[in-house]
Amino acid sequence: MINLLPPEVSRGYSYARRNVGLRRWVLIFVIALIGLGAIATYGLLTIQQSKAHYAKEIAASEELLKKEKFAETQKQVQDIASSFKLVAQVLGKEVLFSQLIKQIGATIPAKANLTGLNISQVQGSLDISAVTPDYKTATQVQLNLADPGNKIFSKADIVNIACKSDANAGDRPCTVTIRALFAPNNPYLFINSKGAKT
């Protein structure tokens, strides 16, 4: 094809075509910038709206907690829990003496008489005193109490055995004192008794 246009006009058309292409690209960039601005504006508005919504929810929750006195209720629950632990500790050391005395009476030899039970300063132990006709029976009391088959004491030690030799001593002149330590699974402690589990 032969170009019959003068060179100036031909260059003008060439520049015009370039201008149209450049305008098209500028228009595309402007539309893209407007789109990005719209997306950014929408995102910011959504974030602001979410912040306002959560601030309202937090304020409503705080108001509800104040109304229901949450802090006071929590303190009361902690006080009750502490009291319950204290009760469990006290009951764990509480001895059911009525049943314990029967079991000790059944455990000691027939010739011995139980004369006293004293709570010892040593935690979880008991001082037991009995009168017996002789030294051998006094030691038998200790052996019977220390027997694990009785499930009363984990150990029993003789503190003292004293035998009188005078005429006024009667038919049971020997007195034995035994310190016995309760077994951990002793059924005569309140916390281990069946009554405590109901």
C-alpha cells in the first residue's frame, strides 16, 4: 500500500493513535484506583462497625456482671470451697468413739480391762490404758492392738507397763499404756465410715 499522506500528517495520525492508547491506559488506572479506594473504604467501615459492635457487647457484659454481683458471688464460692475443705479435714480426724471402743474391747484379751482412751498430742494417735493380771497379758494387749487384721491401728507401741506387788493391787495389778497410730483406712474415722459416703 502506498502512503500518499504528507509526512507531517502521517506523524500526526501516529501520535493520535498513541494518545488514544495512553488515554485508555490512564482510564483503566483511574478505574482501578477508584476500585481499590472503594474496597479500602468498605474494609475500614466494616472494621469500625465491628469495633462499635464489640464495644457495645463488652459494655453490656460488664453491666450484666455488675448486676449479678459476679465478684461477690465468686468470693462466696471460694469461701464455701475453703469451708468445705476445712470440714473435710476436721471430719478426716474425727473418730467414731462409740464403735471404736467396741472394737478395742473385742480386741484386747479377756483378762484385761480397758481403763482409758486419751487423744495423744501426736496427730492421728490414741493413748490406750488397760489393767491386766500379769505382765504377759499386758504385752498381749499391745500385740492384739498392733495386729493389722483388726484394721484399727497401723502400729501400737508400749509406753509403759507397771505392775504392783503389794496386797492392795487386787486381781489386776499391772497397768499398761499403749500409744497406737490409726491406720489410714480405719473404718472408725468418720471420713472412712459408710455413713460419710451417703
